[in-house]
Amino acid sequence: MSPKPDRSATIGVFQAIAGYGWWGFVTALYYHWLIGPNPLDLVSWRAITALPVVFVLVVASKSIPELLDTIKDWAKLKWLLLSSILILVNWFVFIIAVVNEQLLDASLGYYMNPLVSVALGALILKERLRSLQWVAVGFAFLGVAWLIIMLGSLPWIALALGISFPLYGLIRKKCPSSAVVGLTVEMMFLTPLLTCISIVLLARGESALQTGTTLQVLILPLSGLVTVVPLAFFSAAARRLRLSTVGMLQYIAPTGQFLTAFLIFREEVNQELWVAFACVWLGIIIYSWESSRRQRMETTVSDIG
């Protein structure tokens, strides 16, 4: 039997770890170094500098025909326009979380992502959930409800990130474009608007180029690479791994954010936040265990058949 599939899967695991680890550690550290400049200018630079990087990836992956076909297809463009708005919201809220030292809230939101995705699948796509999956989703929403009751306000960063990215994934599911081509079209939608915003901020003296330190100005153009590199790792891993494996590894990103916030940024985890995290973590454990059990059962039945 050929060892190639096993080797391919091993490479895929390392690629997934690199991608999720990058999202968990590198992206958070990068934007923490950029504390000071206007967050809106930072998200503008993120889109503007990502566009040439994804164009390079489109050329390298020989996806120019797919890109041209997508641009001509209004049915795909309307979904990518919606997804571009959602990814803009997601990026902007994440940057606000980092520069305002609320990365723990961002981590909570990203831990919620898979459970919110499951709930959206049930509510919008009418996918049937098993009993334990509903229990897992319930624990995630219990954690949020606890925060709302105890803090007396909405944990808006966690909610915005916990909902925007699953919605982004849901919309991208409606548009069967590759990750690189889809992101390229999204950046093409966003770049004109964000370039105008960046110019306005420059005219008002609020641009990162004017308010940032020398180091910040030097690393600002790296926003595109910081954005696209983990996506490239993730896309490569997704082609090599089973969806269930990718799903299990995705928790590396919020775990990295949690550790970065707690150990490096020294953000305080109060009692209310610990309880919320515990509820979401318990939901994740239940969901992961149930999914693994179901997969083993289906594999056993397939082998017997």
C-alpha cells in the first residue's frame, strides 16, 4: 500500500497548525505592535496590501481563468459582495479588540464560531442536529447569556466575531469559488472604498503613516502578508485533510489568542469571563466528542458493508 496518503495527511496537519497558529499568535502580535494608529486606517491597509499578494497567489495557482469567470458571473459576485462586507466587519472588530487590549473577548468569539456555524446550519440551511449537538450549542449561548446578565451589557466583540465569521462561511458556501479567488474578488470590492478612507485620514493627519512610530510605519505594508499567509496554509491543508480533522484543529487559533492575551498581554480574566469560557469550552468538548463518536460509527458501518 502506498505511503503517500499518510505523508500527505501529515503535511496537511503541519500546514493547518501553521495557519491556525499564525491566526492565533502572529496576527494578534502584529496588530498589538500597531497600537496607536486609527483602527480604521489599519483595516484599510490590511485590504489594500492584501490585494497584490492574492493576485500573486492567483497567478501562481494558475487561477486567472477562474478569477475572470467569477468577475463575469453576477450570481457569484453578489455573494462575494456580501462576504466582503462581513470580512471587513470581522477584521475591523478584531483590530479594535487587539488595540484596546480585549483579545480575550476576541478569543471567546472565535471559540464560538463552530458552534454558531452549527446553529446557523440548523436554522437557515435546515440541517438536522443531533441531541448532543443542540446541547453543545446551548452551552455556548449559556456562556454569552451569563456575561450579559453579570456584566449588564452585551459582550459585543465576542458576539460580532462569533457571528460575522460563521455568516461569512455560510455565504461563501453559496459561492463555489476557491479561497484565493474569492478573497481576491473581496479585496477588489473593498480596496476602492478603503483607499478613499485612507486618503481622507491622511488629509486629516490621522493616517498611520503620520501617527505611527518608525517601526509601525515600516511594518504597516506587511499587513497583506500577515493576512494572506495563514489563508494559504489553511487552503493547502483543507485539500489534504478530512473536514473533521480541519474542524478539530481550528481551535488552535482561539487558544493561541487566549494564551497571547493571558500570558503576553497580561489581560485580566475576571470570574464572569472564566465562567463564559468554561461554558463554551464544555460545549466544544461535547460537540467534538459527539462528532468523533458519530464518525467512528459511520466508519465501522462502512467497513462492515
